[in-house]
Amino acid sequence: MSGISKRGGSQMAIIGAGSVGSAIAFACLMRSVVSEILINDYDKKTCEGQVLDLQDAAFVSSTNVRIGTPKECGQSDIIVITAGARQRPGETRDELVQRNEDILRSVLDGMKPIKSTAILVLVANPVNILTCMAQKLSGLPLSQVIGTGTHLDSVRFRVAIKEKLKVSEMSVHGYIVGDHGDKQVAIWSSATVGGRPLIAFEEFQGVDLDETAKKVARKAYAIIDLKGATSFGIAAVVSDLALCITLNKLAVIPLSVYCERFDACMSFPVSLGSNGVERVVYPEMNEREIALIEESAKITRAACAKYTS
């Protein structure tokens, strides 16, 4: 188990200065997650503009922001990879795989040798598959290579429950697991509020749980259709997990990791701290939920095999 209480003077590198990368930098800057943020992008003009703009906001934080070379980024404590082809309206995350494989390979090769204690965070989609690729290509231990997974989906899930029960989403204990996308699985069977099973609440009697879960899964597509990309939610998610790392919080949050139980890179709750993933926590699941996850794992294994063999 981790014996580190905090990574003093931590440095974060963000690869990709687009709408997602810049939003992540801003969120981390506002929360003073690390002492320095490096930003790198092949589009040097945009990268410079984002850095200058972020530097204007740094007066509220103790964080320094600057452009970093690929080699410098590879020596950071936390490396966040957002670089990738943008998801087009109507395009599934799985359709992004081929377009993003070459980008990921190029990014990782440019940073090598990567700092041996670095925590690598994948944000680009499809996140399970790209996380699997990064685990193979980076040379880092599996526990130090994670994807944002279903963290944001689980937030949306809890908000949907909150709206029915009129309670804070922080009081809802429930997860979306498996895939960050169309194959995600809502774990209704063990979701609770105040220690009471969610499905025992009167408000959920007769509710179409599958339809509710589908709306959660489709929210990202709705945002993309309306404004072209998602950025603020995922930025909050990355700042949250970065704090888990720098402060060694060991909070349990759902992230893309290698799950031995399903022999695939999937999103499940994990305990996250300064050394990366300390343990995977599998929630109680009924037979139907397990069957859906196993089917998703089968598809993920097959997809990963095409690119990591």
C-alpha cells in the first residue's frame, strides 16, 4: 500500500491543447492541483495561445503554466493525454480507434523514456482500448496507467437519481461500469442512498431502469450534437482524480484499468492514490449485470487484440 502522503511540488503534463486539454488545465489551475502544468500540442500556435491565456488566470493559484517539450512532459508526475481525433456528431467512440491509434503511438514515443513513477491518464476515446494500448506501449506498470473511464458517466448516473429522490448526488452510492460508451452498464442492484437499496425507494417503483440508464449513456452525444464537443465535465473529472494522486486520497472512483476478473481493460471503481491504483473494487452485481459486463469485456478484448498483439 502507498506510504506517500503527498507529492510535493508535483508537475502535470497535458498533451493536447484543444477544448478538452485547455479545460482540464483550467480546472486543475483553479484547484491548485499541482505546482506546475506543462502543455504540449503539435499545433504550436494554439498551444502558445492557450498557455498565455491560462497564465492570465494563474494569479488565483500557486500553479505555474508553461509550454513543455515532449521529453519534459515525459518526466512529469502526472501525464494526461487528451490528444486524439475529435468525435464527430453521430460517430461512436469505437469508430475512433483507428484514427487515434497512430496519434497515441506518436505521443508516447515522443515522451520516452517516461518517468518510471509517472501516472499516465488517458482521456481520449475509446478510453478502454486506448488505455489498454498505453499499458502495452508506455512501459509503465499497469497500476500507473489509467483512463477516465466511467467516472463522468457515474456522476451523470447519480445526478439522474438525485433528481428523482431530491437528495444530494454525493449521498447516492452507485456506479456505471464497464465501457465509457454505448456498452456501459448501470449497477442498479447494489446502488444505495443512506444505506437503503435504491430500487426499494417508492420513486423507483415502475421506473424503466434501462431507459434511464440509456439517457445517461446518451448525454455525451447530446452535448456533441449541440456544441461539438464535451469539455467541462471531463475537466472536473481529471482535476478530481489528479487530487486523488497528489494528496494520496485513496478515494474509490470508477476508472479504466486492467480488471483481472474479466481479463480486460474496463472501468470499475478503484482506490486511487500517489502510486496509482491500489486495488480494484467490484460492486455487488446481479446475474444480468455480470452477463452484460462479460459481453462488453469480450468485445473490448477482441478490439484490443487487433492493436496490441
